[in-house]
Amino acid sequence: MNIRSLTLEQFRNYEQAHFVFDPAVNLICGENGQGKTNLLEAAAACSTMRLFRTAQKKEGLRFGEDHARIVADFQAQGRDFTLELRLSRMKSMEIYKNGVRQKRQSDAQGILKTVLFCPEDLMLVRQGAGARRRFLDTALCQLRPNYARYLEEYNRLHEHKTRILRDSEEKPSLLSLWEDFSLRMAHIGAQIIRYRAYYCKKLLEAASNVYADIAPQEVLSGEYQTVSAVTDPFASAKQIEQQLIDHVLRHKQAEIAARSCLSGPHKDDLVLLLDGRSAASYGSQGQVRTCTLSLKLAERELFFREDGEYPVLLLDDVLSELDRRRQDFVLNRISAGQVMITCCEDGISDKLRAGAVFAIKNGKII
């Protein structure tokens, strides 16, 4: 799997640019603020259908422009694809696969698979549960198209139900809808929980092996945490759904009083442990970074097991944030598959065979 070329028009600080990539390593150099991360964001968007630095796709537009395009020509599973994302200030994003407009974002998610590693991810372990849910969701939406549809519907239901609870004090009649939304959220939520449970099991197994390669004297483990009423997240969807229903019905008055959805997959977490203790609470800075490295490289390994080919690995200025030992480890672990690396410092190309080097300045290739 690799991106052959990427064309950007009026995207971020790029007026118009065309990149032809090497199937192995691509080093993207330049000073801060020149557009290196913007390039990786465009590549990632062709995989996830969203911009990783903002929830507002219109923020991807170049200043003063109303429209933007990202066009990726790539190879996946032995087939050639062209994916075009059209961003607009006034409309939702339009997606075209091989020239045909897609009705839903989930119809294009996961054709091109990417694993993104940026400086913010180095604190994934110590951030709130929401960051780890996004980490899981980003991978699962690419691996399992049905999961993306479930998640999209669940998020929509959660938003509507939250609005019902929030406005119910002024409009009590809205509470007549509470049960319908709760039952549907339980149905969809059961599917999400099962997907996450199975993925977390495989992810933690792979991550613990990676961590052992870096720090053999320590043991990385973890646990997927969901609604307390769910006794077995690997049980049938029907059983989990009934447990979710029973739980939410028991807490109806509490939800009305709090005016928010108190439980559900939107509160899930992936708890990480080092030698049996919380990595977030007790891990050193080096250990926390090693945990994140292990998770990202494990994610990449799971994609390979699924498809028989590595996803495109996007490394956004993370090497400078790692010590020499971890830096060398990352570079040694990415000998296969396509890699795009942004960096400001000199000397990275001496450590890694670079198939192509791009120098970026003010949104242009120099």
C-alpha cells in the first residue's frame, strides 16, 4: 500500500502543489510553519475522511478561499485508486472515489490505510480517555467499515439525546423521546463495545511485544474499560445490548437530573499498565513515550496482519521529541512499507535511507 501522488489545491497554505512519492521513505524537510504537517494532514484525510488538527473541515481551506481539493492517487490490495476530497466553506465535504461521488464518508474510509504519529500522541497515555477513544476509533474506522457506520450513528444519537436532556427543563415534553434514543444507543453501543474489545485485545498483545523489545525489563499490559454493567465485552451483541438497556433504565432519573448521558461507549477507556501499575499515574516521561511508541507500532502491525500490507506511516516531527535510543528503534521498525517523515533537524537522512526528499517553504516545493 502506498500513495503514488498527492495534489493539493487551496488547502491550508498550499495554493497548488503536486507531490510524487517514493514507495519506501519520503523525508519532508523545512522550518516550522512552512506546510510540512499540512501535507501529512492531507494524506491522513484521504484515509480517515477528517482533518486530524481540527473538527471543522472548512479550516482546511487556504485563507480567503471558499473551496479546496485533495487528490490522492494510490495503490491498495493490488488495485489502483483515485480519491478526491472537496472541501467547501458552505457545504459538507464531498468525496469521489475513482470519479464517482460517495454517498457516505464511511464508503471511502479505510481504502487507504494510514497510521499517524505526531508529537501530541507522545502524551496519549496521560491525556484523558477521549484521546484514547479517538486513537481506537481512528484505527477501527479504517479496519472495519461497519464500525465507522455504527460510530457515526452513535455519535449522532448521543448528540440528540444530550440536547433532549439539556433542554428538558424548559421543555419537559422532550423527555418522551428519552427512551427511544436510549434503546437505540444501547443497540448500536453493543456493537461498538464488541469491536473495541476484540481490537484492544489484539492491540495490547502486539504493543506488549514491541515494548519488550525496547525495555525488556518492564511489562506493558492494559485493559479495555466500558460500562460497568457489561460483564463480558466479548459476549454476544444481544447480551451486551440488554445489559446496557437495564443499566440506562436504572439511571434515567440520574440522567435527567444531570442533563447529560451518564454512561455508554462514549465514556470508554483503554487503561495502560506498567508492571501492573497505572502508566499514566506512575510512568516516567520515557516510559510514557515508550508506551505510545508501542501502541502506534502495534497498530501498524495489526493493519499488516489484516491486509498483508503495511499502512502508510506518517511521522510528524516526532523523532526530535525522542531520545537517540527510541529514535533509532523507530527507524529500525519501519524498514517495510511506505513512510512519510517530517523533520526540522539535519542528519535524519543519514540515519535512514531516503527514497525521496522534499524541501518545503511557504507551501511550495523548493
